[in-house]
Amino acid sequence: MGSSPLTTVSSVYSPRHLSERPDVEEQIDRKKHEVVSANMAAQFISIVIDLYSNQPIESITTEFSNAPNTFHLDSPQFNCICQDDGAIWRRKFNLITKTWINPQSTLLCSLEAKSSYSRVDSSGMGVTSDRTLAQQFCELLGPVLSQVTDGDYEALDDEQRCRFLISVHQSDIMIVYCDFSPEYLGYMYSDQPPPHLPYITLHRSRKYNLGDPTERREAAETIVAFGEYFKQSI
């Protein structure tokens, strides 16, 4: 699973004020480097969190960090490495070390950004490719497996098994989430696959086009609501 490249390629692009979305061919014509899409999304998410998300406790803060996170997925049924493009973190201030970044930090949601769509649907609109879908799945599963100690997946509660990811394709942004059931995790850690393989479902929100003022506001409201959801677990 790839990470974001470190160099950029210039691109000329003027966002449309109208609500119509650019088709895939137009996206290819103005294709930017993946890191440009990641930086745009990171700035948008950071501003929304910093300006509109009230921090309930002074010793706890929620922030976006554009530092990539690497996940090593290792189980009897699965072995791979994937890397996201940044994440929303909950930081707890450590009174002993006087630091915010410490083992008490909790990864709430990863970001995965792509420069453009590589597939289209029957109407000519961009859709997530199978390769990107597999990467999103790994970045959702990675934080779950990282919480498992000595194969004891049954110790995870409902909150720990439910994971979220912000997906960006150029100027489109949406939320992807998955609830990894105990049955599915049991399959991941079993030495022999069961007679009937368990199903897993990835859920996605609608797309928001950040180039459109109305949808950009709706995307901001979604991220604010997202933050309110995480506050319930503090």
C-alpha cells in the first residue's frame, strides 16, 4: 500500500462556482500530484476542527496532524503494510512529561487522499477504484489490529472496533466507516478459515465537492458533527 509522494507537480485549475461536478476526463486534464490533494484536505479539516470544535476539557484536545501513520497488519489470514496521509488525533496532556504527544494520544480517524479518480460509473462520474478501496479497508483495519494484544481481539469493545476514514479524491471529500464484528476479527485471527467466511461492509457518506461553496459548508458541518460524536467517548 503506497504513501503520498513528497514532490509536487504544478497544475492550473479554477474551481467552478456552479454545482455541476467535473467529469473524470477533465480531472485528468488538470491532474495534480496526490500530495496537493492531501494538503488541501488537511488545511480544510484543520481549520474546521480549530475554529468550530469546542474542546470540552483543557487537558484534552482534538487536532489534525498531517504526519502519515504506518500500519502493520499481521494475522494468520492477512499480512501487509499501509500508510495514511494524516489523521485526526485526540491528545491528552501528560502532567509528568509536560507533553501533548505521548502514548495517551488516540487516533480517531485517518485521511486517505488521491489526486483523481481512476474509474467511472455508467453516468461518467468518478468512483473509487478497487485498489483504493482495498487501501481504505487496510487503513480502517490497521488501527483495530494495533489494539489487539496477544491475539485477544475479544477484549475490544464496540467503540474500538468501529473505525472511520476521510477519503479525498481531488476536491471530493467523504466519510468511510466500518464496524469490524467479533466474527470477522475471529476469522482474521483463526488458524483455519471457517466453513462460511464472514462478510464485512464498508459504509460511505455522500460526496462533498470542496470547490462548491454550499457543499463545502455541508462538509464542514459533517466534520463538526464528526467531532461531536468522538466527544461522547471522552
